Amino acid sequence: MTTERQVSSFDTDHFLATRTVFSLAELREAMGRRSPSAVRTWLKFHGSRGRLKPLERGLYAALRPGADPEKVHADPYLVAAALRPDGVFAYHSALTLLGAGHSDWNVVTVLSHCRRRPLALSTARVDVLPHPAALLRGGATELGVRPVPYLETTLRVTGPERTVVDGFRQLRLVGGLEELLTSAAGFPSLDFKQLEAVLRAYDLRMLDAAVGWFLETYREHFFVPDDFLKHLEQRRPVAPQYLPRRARTERDRGRLVPRWNLILPEDALRGAEPDESPAEQRGRDLKRADDRPPSPVYALAGASRRSSARAHGAAVSEPGRRSRNAPQVVVIGGPNGAGKTSSAPCLLRDTVGIDAFVNVDVIAEGLSGFAPQASAIEAGRILLARLRELAERRADFAFESTLSGRALQRFLRQLTDAGYQSHIFYFWLPSADLAVRRVRRRVEAGGHDVPEPVIRLRFGKSLVNFDRLYRPSATAWRLYDGGVIGHQRLIAYGKRGEGPTGVDAELWAAVRSQIEEASR
């Protein structure tokens, strides 16, 4: 019979307090010279006391005293790190850990020298893949890898430059071309020397062309030197290449971009350059009118100015009052756990009279009711298609976003150029801790999970982006206190070019203080 005395000499409380997930090898190392039987005794004793939850043979999650094992969901990134200590997080997992991931995904991908079968967890799946063969041959598996702090540990993650190149190389592992573009456009900067080193390690003309096209598209955002673009252009493929490759078998084969010798889907080519003026975009759209049909969203500036089917009220004088002829788009913004989904329907009907609320979580649940996170990427594609359809019809619609990335700014500006009135309703939370607690409660109730470090990373970015990017460019905006779900209090509201109105001085000061802290 196992007794507490047999295991009391090991500092169990410290070990479990500093490791949310651990492997048998890690336990053995921490216990020092103790025999294998002593290690087994420790596992048996604390397992029987409800302090451990087995995840896999030789892999355990530490539980707080009194915790229900069924309600404890091990962090998939910590599980992957314990499973493969030599692992490098890559593809969509890297986008997420770097704070640029557009969609929440339930697959964690780690590269390792020791491949293994996927590990299914309650809220995610861990895929362990081999390092790319080209990097293995060149001894460059550590190229572009950086440390990223994550909870009680530090993870090794492919940096922005390597992640962009790897993403174009394996589009399915980043959720497709659209997900990669939307996410990677959120990186604040890129190191072109590092980018060149990664491209040379792979030595694939298709990757040179794909990265060149991406940088040309976002050249103003990333301050891309013309010489670097010309350098990549010289290494483009000799013959046209499809991106993604599966486009070869599809009916819509896309359109050739001569400079890069790439054949790309129309949707990827319909965006204006981020700093291109509306007049320049309209001229470009007219020039292409004979070659392709108008785009549902990205060529809205050249679309016909049909009136919305909905009867509108008077011209906008404050948020919530509508222009007679202008269609409306509303973004429900806020950090994870702010109550966007639960509060949006009533709020939209009461303020702007909009019923078309497109919710990616509802779409994902419809695709996979028992595991909605498994359909997150597909749900994101459906969401974008639905938004394009509504915009093409010049209908009023609303959708939600954390606003933690910059890509949405481009989308909203294109709608504004097309005659839309844009509104931002932002739900503020007083702390990231509250956001984490709410997401945990949502998971316990069967909802989708977001890793705690990702919640905290998005939390500050969301508020800063609302204040500096989205609020100044919106036709009108409203800021709500989301501290109590169902009882949102209006903190302030305003219009483009004007200061805030109806300010709750105490809460507004708290918001400004939080913005300053997040900006440091």
C-alpha cells in the first residue's frame, strides 16, 4: 500500500505549482537519484489523491486540490512542449504564439526530430511533424527560430519571417492562403535579411515568387525596399506556378500575375494596396473590368450604388442614427471573453436596427456541433464569403472581432470607400484576468477554448488597435463597459474627426490608463 511517508521527501507542492504539464522524463530528472519504483510510487500516490490527470503514457497534467479532472483542459501548447522538448512550434501555431493568428485553431503543430502520431486532447489536437527536408539537409532547422514566453515556460517558435515562408510552402498547415494573408499582414515588421536567409535555405523559386508577391501587396505596411522586390523577381519561376497548388484541379483557375509568374485565386487579387487611394483603386478596377467580374467586397469601390433594401432614418448625427441611403456595417469589438456574442443581437437591434449578425462561432458550431473548434478555419472561410455576399448586395450587416490584428482596417476602409457607414461597438474589460476567467467558464460550459497567453496577448493589442486604428477611421463608435455581461454601460461615443461625447469620466480614465500601459 502506498503511503504519504514514502513520497514525502520530494517537494511535491513546488513541483506541481511550477509545472502545469510534465512528462515522466521531467519528473525523473526533478526527483534526482530516486529509483524507478520511487517515481512510480509518487505517481500512484498523487494520482489517487486527485493531483494528477494522465494525458498520455508518460505525460501528466497537474491539478489544483479539489479540481474536477473532467473540467480541467490541459493547455495544448504546454502538452506539445512536454511531449517534445526539442520541438519548434510552426505554421498556424506560430502565427498564434506570435500574436498574429486570425482564426482560433484547434490543431497545435510542432516540428521535431522524433515524429509521432497525433495526440487528441479534449479541446485540441497536437501534431508532431518532422522538420522540412531542405532544412535538415542544410543543418538549418534552427533558422529563424525565436524564444517566446508562454505561461511558466518559454517555447521555441518560428519567427515572422520563417513563418511566412513556411506558410506559403505548406498552406494547408496555416489554414489556407486567405488565413495566411490575413494573419501575416498583422506582423508589425519583417527582417528582410532573415527572410532572405530562410528563402535561400529552401531554394525554391515558387517561394521566392510567393513571398515577393506578398511583400509587394503589403509594401507600404512593411516598408519593403524596391531593390529587395527586384531581387526576388529575378528568382521567380520560369513557368507559371499555381498558388495554392490545388487550384490546378478547380474550375476557377485564377489569374496570372506576370511579375511573379504566379496564378492566384481571384479573391487574393481583389484587394487594393493598403495605402492605395480610392481613386487609384477605382482606376485599377476599371482597367480590369474587361478581364474579370467585379469583386463582392474588394472591388466595392467600382460597384453600382444601389440603395439598401432597408429604409433608413435621418442622416447620422450620433452613433446609432443612420444615413438615408448609406448601407451600414457594424463591428462588435473587444477582447476574448468580453461578451460580444451574447450582447450583440439585442444591442444591434436597439441601436442601428441590424439583424444580420454574422458570427464565426455559430458557423463553426453548425459545421461541427460537438467540436466547433475543429471547424474554425472552414468557418472563417464561410464567414468571409457571407460578408462578401452581404456587401455585394449593399445590405446592412454586423460581425465581431477582437481587433487584435490590422487586416480588418483595410477591409473596413474598402467598405467606407464604397459608401458604407462603419460603426465600431467596443466592449471594454477592466483586466486580462477577467477575460481569462470568462473563457475558462465558457470552456467548462462546453464552449470553445483560447489559450491563456493568447488571450493576454490579444487583450492589450485589441484596446490599442481600437483606440489608434479603428476608432479614428470609423464613421461612428461606441465604447461599452463589458464588466457585467447583459448590463453594458456606455462609457463614451463619438464620430470620425470629433472627440468623445457623453463620457463617463471615471471609466474613461481607466480606459486611457489601460491603453497607455498596453502601449509601453
